[in-house]
Amino acid sequence: MTAHFPGWPRFAVLAVLALDGVLSAIAGAFFLPIYLGSVPLPVSGMISGLVNVALVWAALQWTSSPRLGALPLWAWVVTTLGLTFGGPGDDIVLSGAGIMQLSPVIFVVLGGGPPAYYLWRLTSRVPT
């Protein structure tokens, strides 16, 4: 059941949840190249996906619109996209050599897949 609140608290909470989506993307991207021995272990992508599901769920508690509920996920996607571009000194966060060249794909699938699936399941339900 979605609560109905006046405009400004809902706007403030959704803005904070969007900021949390940005922070989830940054933290997940920086910890993505963690290795277990010589094998990359994308545990931060999995954690980011779980955090993003929680953020989307929390946003849906403040709005009845799935589009607004997806705001943390959209903030995460835009931030992740921004991390694939070169910054000062042409440093790229989501890149690497060898298997780490796939890190943007792995990160998007693990971090964005679960909340996207949650939203898809939520919006594809047939009302009874």
C-alpha cells in the first residue's frame, strides 16, 4: 500500500533516494575490481543490485507511480554511464585489462538487473 503524503516531503525523500542511487553506483564501481586471488570477484555489483532494489522499493512507498519509483535506478544508470567516460587525465573508472574490460557490462547486469526486474514484475501484474 502506498502512502499519500503532501508534495514537499515526498519530493525530498525521492531526491534523497536518487542521491543514494548515485552513491550506490559510485561505491559499487570503485569496489568492482576486487579480486579473490587472481580471479575478479564482482561482489560490489551484486551488493549494488540489492541496494538498488531496496531503494526502488523505498521510493515506491512514497509514490504510486512506477516511473517516479524508478528514480533511484535512473540516477544509478546515469551515474554508471558517466563513470564509463574519461575524466581528468583520461582516467576511466569502469575499465581495465583482460576480463575487466567487461566490467561495465557485469556492473550493469548485476547492479541494474535486479531492480529493473523488480519494476518489471511490479508493472506487469494483471489486476484481479
